[in-house]
Amino acid sequence: GIATYSAASISGTHFISNSATVYGGGVFMFLIMSVSDAAITNTTFQSNTATAGGGMLTLSGSTIGIGNSRFIANTATNEGGGLQLVSASNVTLASNRFHDNSAGSEGGGLYVANSTITLTNNFIAANTGVTTTGAAEIGVGSEDGSVIYGYHNTFAAKTAGQGVAVDVGNGGADTVVLTDSIFSGYSVGASVSDITSS
């Protein structure tokens, strides 16, 4: 994979079967707040592994856009099987697919910590992880004061009647607003704690 510490634009690229000892199996971005932006389009992250952020991990950064990309069968030992976002101030995820990713901790498909993110028209399905309460988690994990706005997203369970689509809270008040979204096959659509609005 690659690691970058400045503004980056990635398009039409495939990151397949890469591994990292710690962060971001396919891509690791450490972007300086208010200075470095990132844009990722039409890119595939598949079968990558890392301790955190199996497919990709982004730390800091002012404006990050990820669109029309695929996170497939990536694995994280800890959080964020497909993608992990940490301390990112303005993130947009649009028309992406997160499926068959796994995490040993929270956020099988996507894990968000201390970040502001807008999710639009994403398909998040068949991802596995573990919530802070020990339940099998499928989908999105959020904590440490994150702000998440979601519009027209689909969350689908790997196995009917299993897991949590969105696990919210732990370590600080989060704000989460989900509009016109589909939740299919979970035992729990959203598990909520330390939340300011929903």
C-alpha cells in the first residue's frame, strides 16, 4: 500500500492484498489539519489487512472526499475493517460499497472517531465486528464526539437477525442523524449511548 503525509488525489486505483503492521493496510493518510485535503474516486480496497483501518486509515485532515469506491473483504485486528477515520474535520462518503469487511473490535465496515462525516447513497453490507458491549457488530462504529449525517444509505446484515447496524457513542457525546436509510436483517438497527441527537 501507500502512506502519505500531504494532500492526495487517488483515482481508478486498486489496492489489493496489502498489509500494514499498524495503520491502513491499503492506504494510510496523516493529513495536517486545515492544510491537506484528499480526494479518492473509483478506487478499490480489497483483501488488505492492518491493526486499524484494514483497507484505509485517515488521521486528521480538513476536507476528505471518497466516492464511487469499493471496500471489500478488508480486515483490521482492532477498529475499522474497511475504513477508519480519526480526527477528520470534514469527510464526505458518497456512492461507495463496504461489504465483507471485518474488525476484531468496532466498525466492521467503517469506524469513525472524533470526526465529522456525511454519508450519502452508500451500501454497507455483510461486515462484521464487535461492539463495546460484546455483541456482533455489522456496519458502522462511532465514538469520541463524532458527528455523522447519513442520507439514503443501505445497511444490510451478513446473517439475518444478527448484530448492530450502527453502534453510536462511547468516550464522548456523538451527534448522529440518519435520514431515508434502509436497515435490513439486523437484531438491532442502532445501539446508542453518549449521544446528543439522533
